[in-house]
Amino acid sequence: MTEHNKKYPNQENQQEDREMPEDHSTGEDAADRTEEATVSEAEALRQELEETKDRMLRIAADADNFKKRMEREKENLVKYAGENILRELLSTVDNLERALEQAATETVDAEKKLEALIEGLELTHKGLVSTLEKFDVQPIESVGKEFNPNEHEALTMEQSDEVPQGHVAREFVKGYRFKDRLLRDAKVAVSSGPATNEEN
């Protein structure tokens, strides 16, 4: 121990005691700052979580609205699926009505009435065929073709010198195909081959 320390033994301790409160105060300030930073960070995270939650709710609402709109559009599409073809058929109805009006005119003689009616029927048929073609409906060519149970319905058999056996000899009702699908099979008579003369 130095002379100074011997002479003033408590002086160093007193000096340390004076410094200690200052160090302790600095530690508390640091703790306070750490706690404030933690609280501030927690608040920022809470706010970010709230914002994320709001965004998710808005996205969910938008998705639900989109789903409902798609369902409504699908319902309308199914409900009015035939609108285009019906609109096309209206012109055919117009042609038929004009032909009937012309045929019903009293000032026109019978021959001209018949001509007007036939012309109107031809226009009507042409319009119907054109409309069907526009919507990919094609007739099935049957007469002279080999009988196909996937496209033909045989109503009867009949002898024919012109049409080979097992082929369609006559068509009662025309068949139609829609794109690659059978829309209606053809009702036909199938040839049983030429008539044979039986000797007694």
C-alpha cells in the first residue's frame, strides 16, 4: 500500500462509490433503450401483421367476387347457348312467312301462288341448310354407302339391282353429324341384293 493510500485509506473507495451510481445509471438507460426497441419492433410487427391480414381479406373477397361472376357468366352461357343459332333461324322464318303471304294473296292466280310457295320453300330450305353448315352440322351421305350401324338405322331390307347387298338402298330420314359427333342417325332401307329368279 502506498503512503498516499495509507494516509487516506478510504479515498479510493469513496471515489469508486462516486463512480458506481453513474455506471449503474448508464446500465438502466441501456436497458430502457433495449426495452423501447423491443416494444417498437413488436409494434411494427403487429402493424405489419394487421396490414397483411387486411391484404389477405381483400384478396379473399376479390377471389370470391371473381368466382361468383364466373358462375353467373357460366349460367348465362348455358341459359342462352342456342341464341346464335336461333338468331340465324329467324331469317329462315321470315322467308317462309313471305312465301305464305304471297301464296295467300287473292289477286294472284293459282299457278303464281304455287310458284311463290315453291320459291319460298326453296329459300327456306336453302337458309336452313346454310345455317346448319355455319354451325358445323353436316348431313350424312347414306344412299349407296355400306351400311354402318353407328350412323344408320335399318328400317327394312329391300331388293335392288343397282345397290350391292349390305349397302343403303334408300333413305327415309337424313342423318346429321355435329362436328365429330353423331347428331342423328339416318333411317334407311338396306339392300338385300338383286332379285333372284327361282325355278320350279
